[in-house]
Amino acid sequence: MLHGRTNYPFSAIVGQEGMKKALLLNVVNPLIGGVLVRGEKGTAKSTAVRALADLLPEIAVVAGCPCACDPDDAAGLCPDCAAAAASGELGRTVRRTRVVDLPVGSTEDRVAGTLDLEAAIREGKKRFEPGILAQANRAILYVDEVNLLDDHIVDVLLDAAAMGVNTVEREGVSHSHPARFVLVGTMNPEEGELRPQLLDRFGLCVEVRGMDEPEARMEVMVRRAAFEDDAETFRTAWKPEDERLAARIREAKALLPLVMVPDPILHTIVTIAIEMEVDGHRADLVMLKAAKALAALDGRDEVSEADVREAAALALPHRMRRKPFQKIGLDGERLAAFGKSA
């Protein structure tokens, strides 16, 4: 778990605009389904994830609950909190939104949690030992080197992310708890790829690489050195920018349910999906959710074609059956022009 540390300010990260935008869209609308960040080491992947949590507001949680249940959401409580609520014993406290790490060597029991069958037989009660998915509820779940995890573990993660619930079953005994989190996976493609079926389960995907422009690389070096010399002074200097961005996130989350999508925009979304020959309908839905989040983040209550084009560039590349945009002669940057003509 990542807390108790001084994080680099999100607004101070140089470049990597696609990664930053994908992260912001997922906190505005977690139903987008997370983001996979692909790229070489040293490109601010983990720095951005840690900094993201500092932009999010404090949340009310049930005191002592390992799942950080929302005391104001009766329908979303875990079994223990539901029982406490029924007896009028539901305590509450407030805390920061957390980032939870999932180590590469994690087992299924460590991720999903375990049931004590002996206690169930002996006492007639279910005794559940929470796992990482319980800790990740209402948090950011950060999975570094996700491509090195066992495929089954990745399936467990993605199932929970899609359903918002984690269920553990053993010998006919089951336990479920809420598991709503923003999933961020990072990977270096040189160390191995994810199966296409798993790639498709991530809502968005971005490629990051070191910058070629001398000025940008110098700025990275200067800012990082200043942060390492005096982190608090550096954070204070960037605090106004981070506060403005945090306000944009809060306003976007409030606006999101009111964002409208005209029929011609829906037609643009499906036209792009058909032309790109993506399998299934997940890409269409992700483009729709991301486009709405983009509009909300920009303070607008209606999705534009520009929103769809930007959403497509984040939602489609990892879902292509061949090299992205090869069939119709497009690359990621030129996808914007395609969306406009669709």
C-alpha cells in the first residue's frame, strides 16, 4: 500500500499527456475499466499513479472495515457492515483515497482473500480473511508489471474490476464484498505481452516512452532535482495547479451523469469500431464512456466528435487484431482525422 510518503505533484509531470489523460478519465468515471500503461522503465508511470491519489477528495468509510465500505451506501455494504448497520452500530471515519499495490508474486488467496472452512464447520459462521481486492475497494489498484502475473490472477482482477464485486467460494461456502476500484496496470512490452483476451479487458491503453526533445528532457531533470532537494517547497509551488486539477475532477464527476450523447455521435462511435474491425462491443462502450468523461472534464454537457476521436485513440489500439490502424493506413496520431470524417 502506498501512503505515508511524499508524492511528486501530478501537475509537475512533464509530457506523457496520453497517460495523464487516461488516468484522469478513469477517476472521473471508474466504469471505463482501468488503463494499461505500456512502456519502458523511467517514464513516470508509477510516479503518475501515486500523484493521482493526491488529487482525489477524502472519502467517508466505515470505521474498521477492511473494505472501506461507504457508510452512506446501504446497498453497497459488505456483509459485516450490513449486519452492523442493521443493529445501528455502524461507525464512520474519513480518510484519503489510497493507492494499493499488487505484488507480482501474489497468489489467488492473497489477491481475493480466503475462507476459513474449519470455522464455518465448527462455529457455523463464515470467517473471511480479506485480500488485496478488499483493500482496493474505493481505491486505486496499481499493478506494476501486470504482464508478469499469472493469467488466472489477471482474470480475477479484471472480473472484479468489471463486476465491482469480489466473490470467494470454497467447498460450497461463499463470501462476497464490494471491490470497486480504478485499475492501473503497467508493463514493459520487452518483458512479454498480455494475451489479447486480457488486453481487451482493460478499458484504455497508452504507450509511453522517453522524450526526444532536449528541452523536455532538461525540464524533467530540473524538476526532479528540485523535488529531491526540497520536496515540500516543490510541492508548495505546484499546489495551486494540483488544486485546480482536483477541482476539475470533482466538477467533472458531478457533471458526468448530465452529459448527453447525440445520435450522430453514437453513429460516429460505431462507425469507427466497424471500420477498425474490433471484436465484440466492448470498444464501443468504452469509447462512449471515455468520450462522456472527456466532455465532463472539459466542463461540457454534450459529447463532441473531438471527444470521440480522442477516446478512440485511447480505447482502440490494444484491441486491434493486426498492427493498430494498419488496414486503413492510420496511426494513433492520425486517428483524429479518421474520426472527423466518419
